[in-house]
Amino acid sequence: MYLKAYPWIMRQFWDRVRDGMSAGEAGLAVGVSVRSGRRWFADAGGVRPKFLDEGPRKRPRLTLGERVVIDVGVRMGRSIRKIAEELGRAPSTVMREIERNAFCYGRYRQRYRFGAPKKGGRDAKPRYRAAGAQARAQQRARRPKPGKLAVNARLHDEVQTRLLEKYSPQQIARRLQLDFPDDAEMRVSPETIYQSIYVQGRGSLRRELHQCLRTGRALRKPQRRADQRRGRIPDMVNISERPPEVEDRAVPGHWEGDLILGAGGKSAIGTLVERATRFVMLLHLPDDHGALAVQEAIVAKMAQLRDLASHLDVGSGS
């Protein structure tokens, strides 16, 4: 569990982790010990807690007094719009409140929705009570809420079984949609699965199941810095930095290399294109199209050109 700390301290801690600091360094930066920083990070499973995210402020929830106004309006048969005008709320807010917290099955139908005359059918007027609605709203708003996998045993067992079979969370989420097309309760997002494994308090799945994931990590890897994407190739020269004579194709001898992948990435063929003449040479890659194999094929092919090649640009995905 988290050591007690003000939310603004925790927010600074996770901001520093996002900026590239280790958990211990981030802890020292916000005035706590290295051990505390590491414990915060481990208890969260390497995931920044959602309650620290500062999103746009929402309109305050309905109060007990507002629910009393709705209660009176429903008893008197007023329309939704009339009740909403009294509260200064949107009609959809009042409609949603009645449908969530009324003591009946069915909806607040035409006779009561907008003041229109009833058009037949059973009387679906709800028995809305302010006190009961307030109690149910408070129960739903309790934090922390149990995770979806913690309250749905059938979904929990399906996910856990498939993790043990080495399915990824993304594959499980998609597979459940196909296997249970008509069952909305058997839906789960990949992020929910990850959080159920890594985050304490939502850990409805066994913690050791992280070994079944493709990465096998015991903690989630922190996000990269918000303002910087780490380059995959050291000392890479951007294509925008090549000389003007290469860019305008005025001088022959400048080549571009690329890699064309087949279905599923199982096969590939390399291409070398001379920019001025558009002359193309193909690289045969029958067994391997990794970086070393492509490099050796390029060297062998370019050796045939001798003095006809002075410059080669290769895409970062090649």
C-alpha cells in the first residue's frame, strides 16, 4: 500500500519518473528517501495512478437537495425539462438520475418525460426516492472501486486461463469479443488485464502471472519522457540533413535503400534506387532480413557499382 503523502507530492514524484529519473532519484527529488520512492513505484506496479491525473473539472455531482427536487417533481408528474429548469441542469442529467436510481423496471416514459400525453402501455412511472438515490450514488462513488476482474468470476477465470496459455492481453481482449459476441459482461480491455496483474489494490489476478506475459517483467516499464522519444538508432542522421544536390536529384550517384516485407513479416526483399535515374536494384534475402543480413546484402550489391555510388540513404525501418 502507498505510504501517506499529499497528492501534489505524488504527482511530482511520477512526473520525475516520466522525465527519466529512477524511482529512488525521484523520491529524493520530492523530499523522501530512496526506499520510499522505490516502494511507491513497486506498489503502483510501475503505473502512474489515475487519481493523480488532472483532467478537466466536471460539474459537481447531484446533491441530496437536488435529488429532493427531482423526487418532488416525479411525484407531481412534471416533465424532465421542467425539473431540469428548476435545477439548472441538463435534461439528460435528470433523465439519467431517474433511470439509475428509480425503484422500478422500465423508463420514465412519454407521459412523464416531456409532458406529452401517455400513448398506451403500462404505467412505468418510477418510484423515485431522494434518500435511496443518494445512498446508491454514494455507494457507486466509493474509491477505490474493485476492478472488473475482481467482481466477475467467470471473466476472471477466462482471462487467467488464457494468460497461462501464453496469450497476450491484447489477444485475450479481442478473443473474448469473438468467443462471447452477445455477452457484454465478457468484455475487458488490455489495460484492465495489465492493471489487475501489476497494481496492488486491483490485483484480482495472481501477481506471478506477469511471468506469462511476453515481457516477463515484474514491474511495468515507465513511459518515455513526455517531450522526447528515445532514438532506436544511435547517432542517426535525419534524412532532412542530406546535401541539397542529393535532395534535388541534380547529381547521379546518390541512392536510397528500403525493405519490403511480405505477409506477416515472414519474407522480405530489399531495394536500392538511384535517385537521379530511378534505376532499381533488388536485394535477395531468402533466409534472413535482419539488420546484419540486409547490411551484408547491400555491401555485396554496391560493390558491383564501384565508382557509380557516392551516397546511400537507408530508412530507419530497414
